[in-house]
Amino acid sequence: MRIAVVGLGTVGRHVVEALDGERELFRSRLGEDVEVSRILVRDQHKQRPVGMQSRITFVAEDILGDPDIEIVVELVGGFEPARSLIEAALRAGKSVVTANKEVVARSGPLLSLTAQPGADFLFEAAVAGGIPIIRSLQESLAGNRLKAIYGIVNGTTNYILCRMQQQGGSLEEALEEATRLGYAEAEPGDDLDAVDAVRKIAILASLAFGGWVDVDAVAKEGIRGLSELDVAEARSLGGVIKLIARAEATPDGLTLGVSPTLIPLGHPLADVQGAQNAIYVRGEPIGELIFQGPGAGGPATSSAVIGDIIDAARSRRVGGRSVALPREPAPLVPLGQHAHSYYLRLRLRDEPDALARVAQAFAAAGVALRSVRQPMHLGGPATISLVTAPTRRARLEEARLALRHSPAVLAEESLILAELDPA
């Protein structure tokens, strides 16, 4: 079974080294050898490992036009030229394995339509690294009516938040450490702004609920605005802050979003540490499941990639692997109708009626307050944190608009979901 690997970064090297070094293992599982016969790269000047140099090519047609190559493994990342290469490989009848969450989230159904009979499109590594959540949703849980899926799907932000909770310090300090340890990219915007997590929950929701989710329609809020004070306030309220991606089926459609969320210490996701990922699934008749494990990095991602390679290889020999992706759009509930509790941190003028004006703005919008706290301060603007009772987002936005125009409020400094009742 001849395969080609596109991209020789951290994950690509792990995949090639594993397939080269474990030939006996893969032969025992497939009944034949698996050979990486071509490796497509872009940089013609970069030094490559000696054992891989003879297989290096810089021309995509050396892979696409080779009838002996049956599986193409795309690991270059980014939308283009990855999407075009995947499409060309599927049209040529080759199975494709990818870890590219952006391509899957934006073009998954269209790409699956281009595949020739016998050509699979597999992307286990696109979500949650080494956790087998894609295969579970497509196969093991296919007989269940799923109700909700949510979790921690971005290891970089989870590491940053854990570091702030355990060691203190600012988000910037935690990000600097995450970058030094290799958990964060040099440009971490997709992580901090929840872009990465949105792509992943869009893929998971599409598979879980049977309608394809438009990634651009998913509400998102990142973690850039979080401060040490928010982490301390969460602790005082008996919880921790996590970046949670969520999707839930309701009679009106799917509610989807990604947001920093204050969850109680008893919540099943509260103890997910470091760069780990964890995904909670609820359905009937299965009940509740939690998938947890390493969500990123060369070993974890390459594990998922190699699993897909083996699946694709088996399918090409004995058939039966191809799983259709949903093509009809999923009905989504508008953000204004989402109902949650919320935590807000406000900076007020140090005036006698400031707090009363804040309470009046929430009351006028029909939003009940569950708690109000005022950390100690020494002169100057006062900071308060408050948690609302469950309310529709539209009502919260009405209260926020009133607060922005209130002379009592200097600034809204944080807004996050607050799920203080244990799941």
C-alpha cells in the first residue's frame, strides 16, 4: 500500500517516522506493507532527514498523477493550497487523510461529494488530537439521538487558563510561557480569539446532529479580555474559567457557541489540566460520555492520522469505511435566543448611587441578578463582579446597552458565561 505525505512539519515527520519504523506492526494489522513512497514539501532549501531525502518532491503532480499511490496524507495546514490538493486527490480516486480543521469545517461536504467510489475522506486528527471523537460520532454513536456535545477543544487556551489559576499572573505572562513550551504558536490569534475552537465545534456538531454547520454562523468570544481578577473572582465563587465549545439540540434548532465559561469545581470539565482536551457527549440511549486526552502536538495528532491511514488502507482492500457527511444546513438558533447565566465585571465611578443604577439597568431589561460582589479597593474607580440568573442573550444585551450609556459605569471589562450549577 503506497501512500504520499504532504507536509513535513512536526506531525508529518512523526507520521513518516512511525510508518517507516513500525513496518512489522502495520503488516500484521493490514496483511501487507505500508510504504511512504512520496513526500511533498514546499521549501526546496530546507535540510531534510537523510532517510527521507530520496522520497522528497516539490511537484504535486508526482503524487496526483501516480496511479500506485492510493492514499494522500495532507498535513500542510491552512486553507489553500491544501483544499485544492485534497479535492484533486479525491477526484483522482485516492483516499485522503487530513488534520486540517479549517478545510474540513469550510469545505467538508463539498469535498466528500468529489470523492470517487472507494476514495475515503478521513479527518480524525482535525478535532481533539489523539481523542477518537470523530470516529465515535460517525460509527459507535450513530444509533443514538444526541442531545448535547461540549468541551475543551483548544489545548493552548486551556494551558493558559490553568497556569493563571494555579500560579497567578496575567494572561500575557501565561501566553509567554505557553509559547516557550511549544503549546502556543508564534501568532496565537486563532487560539485566543476562539477561531480554532469554533472550527472544531462546527465539525463535531455537524456530525452529531446530522446537518452541516456554517462555521461563520457560530457565536464566539475569546479569552483576550480575561484578567487575574476574573480568575480570582471565579475562585471566590467556587469555580474555574474554561474556554468551552458547546452545541445543543433544542426544538427550535441548534444552539452553538464558544466562550470562556465559569464552571463549578464539581463540573466534569473543571479538572482538565494543561493542554489536555475533553469532550462531553449526552444522548439517548447512551446517556453521558466523556472523552479526554492529549489534544495537540506531534505524537497525539500523528496517532489519529495513522489510525485514519490504517482505516483507509483496510477500506481500499475490503471496503466498507466511507461515511457520508451531512450536506443540508443545520438549523441554528439565533444568539439572542440563547439562554445562559452570565458573569460580568464592571468598573464604576466611585459614587453613592452607582451600584443602584447598575441594578436598575438589569431590572429594566428583565434580568435577575444571582450575586453581586465588590472586591476591596483603595480609592478611584470601584470594580464589581456580578452573576445573572439564566436569561436570554437578547435581554442581557439590552442591559449592557443601558450600562454603556450610564454615567455610573466607566467600562465593562469582562463578560463570560457562568454555569454555576454542576452538570
